Amino acid sequence: FHANQGLVEGWLPTLLLLRDYNIPSFFTMYSEMELKYSFQILLKLEMHIRDSGPSPFTSQKPEQVQACPNKPPVYCNSYYVCFQGLLPQEDLEGPGAVN
């Protein structure tokens, strides 16, 4: 998903279904900044992030971002995040939490 405020609202029901039904999901992002913003969203939704980083399937062709013509070209699918279900309970409670 493209992590910007307007599109996040449209993705919210889908993200919640993916989380609640414990469906393994793999999403790609075009930049490290989009990956970081996506992390913030997924962590607010208490998603269990399994893996992330530079994508082995990145595009070999640079493309100009339509909204930012003065920025350097980006490579599609440059980063990825893999998530499934809710964060484990111990991660939600934090270190040293008393049960």
C-alpha cells in the first residue's frame, strides 16, 4: 500500500482483515521513507512484522515520481515488509511488564 494519509484510510479495513485473519502479507515500497511511514502505520495497528528491508525483486529501471519531478528517480519495489497477525502479547506489554 502507498503510505500516505488519504490512501491509508482506504486501506484500513483491508489491513485490519489481514491482521485479524492472520493472513501472511508481503508489501513492497518504492523508498526507505515510505517503508518507515508504513512501519508506523503497521505498529499502530499492532501488526506482527516478520521481516523487512531492501527487496531482492527491485526494479532495474529508475522511474520519476509523478508528484515530485525535481527529486531523483526511484526504483519500484525497492523495499518490502512482511507481516502476519497481531504482535505477540509480550511485545504489546513491553519489557519488564508484570502479569
